[in-house]
Amino acid sequence: MKRVLAARPLAQCADLLDRLRAEGWQAGHLPLMEIVPRPGALDALPAQAAAADALFWVSPSAIDVGWPALAGADLAGKRLACVGAASAGRLARLAGRPVLHPTSGSDSEALLALPELADVSGQRWLIVRGQGGRALLADTLAARGAQVDVAEVYRRVDGAPDWAAFDAAPPDAVIVSSGEMVEQLFRLAGPSRTGALQCLLYCVPHPRIAERLAAFGAARVVTTRADDASLVAGLKEWFRRHP
């Protein structure tokens, strides 16, 4: 039986783990990172949202942490945007209306290429995210004439994987959801496991993550679309070709 670990925040793992188990594989969570809400930022979020013309949600964690703080807020007439189709679908269900997102690509570059964002002069955009992160979206929107605010509603802290269990039963594959997770994996595992990590099979939802893995010496990487079904299908095809 194939053993696959998912390295993403636990709140976003349930559907993916169910899909992996439905294939007859042993699925588990690899807790590389914990998401911790920032109460002060969440308290300020409704006022920031009220002043904005558009709200951009950087990640599934931004939705999970930030959306409940806007319960009862009047967001009518405000554009909602995400980078990924899965996140956009989730946000659309919560908001009860469509969410702007790219259909070819799942990153800030793809979002910025949309014609709706070609001219944002005079608009006020609120970017909902965790502490830190890429500045590309904020910088580009500002360069196109928008006023950009940022709500950093959560922070990331180290998780605590069970490395003894990992060593005793190494996985057949690891699903990694961000470049930051790649760095967490190699840092938390320690130098003694670098060789073992470089030999693993990885499944990732973006070429940029594959590049980070290659920089750490990983040679076997499957790159798919960002939705859970595509990740599982990519792994299934790999295992079919490499029994």
C-alpha cells in the first residue's frame, strides 16, 4: 500500500486525505507549519474591508482565518479575488457570489494578467494574508494606480512532525503546497535526513515549488494543477508508470 503524506495546514487537509484514501493509499498529515490567528489584525479587518473596493485573499488560510471576522459585514459591491480556483470556489460559497480568479494559472502573476486588473487607478485594494509573503501583487497594483492596504491576519509557526515515525516508515510520496513548506521540511528534518528527503517523490501544485525542491536536491517531482483532484490524479499517474 502506498503511503502519502500531505504537508499543508491541517484545516485544509481533510478533503485531500479523503481523496488519497479513496485510492487505497495510506494517507497522513505532515505538520510542518501551524497557522496562528493574530487577534489585533482580525479586530481591525472589518474596518479595513469597509474602506476597500476590493478584497484579495492570498491563501486558503487567509480565508479560513479572516472570513469569520467579517460575519455581518456589508461587502456588497466589493470585488472579491483569489489566485486559485479551489480557494475561489470556497470563498464564493461563503460569500454567496462569484469571486474573480485566473483560470490559467494559480499565482499572483496569473491574477495580475486578468483584464479586470489592467486598470485599477483610484481603487482601494485590501490584501488579506499572513505575516510576510510576496510583495508582487501589492507593488503591481500600486504601480497601476491603486491604493493598497494589507491585513496580516495570521502568522506561521513551526509544526512538530513525528520524525521517529517518518524514519521508521518513510512515505512513498509527499504533497507540498508551497515553497515555504519546502524550506520548512528540510530545516525541521535536519541535516541527517537531507539525503532521504532528496530521494523522495514530491507532488506540488506550482512550478515555483518544484524549483525550490530542485534547489534542495530533490529529483523526483510531479507538478499538477492546484486542486486536490489534480494532485491525486498526478500521483496516481506516476504510480501507474512507476509501480
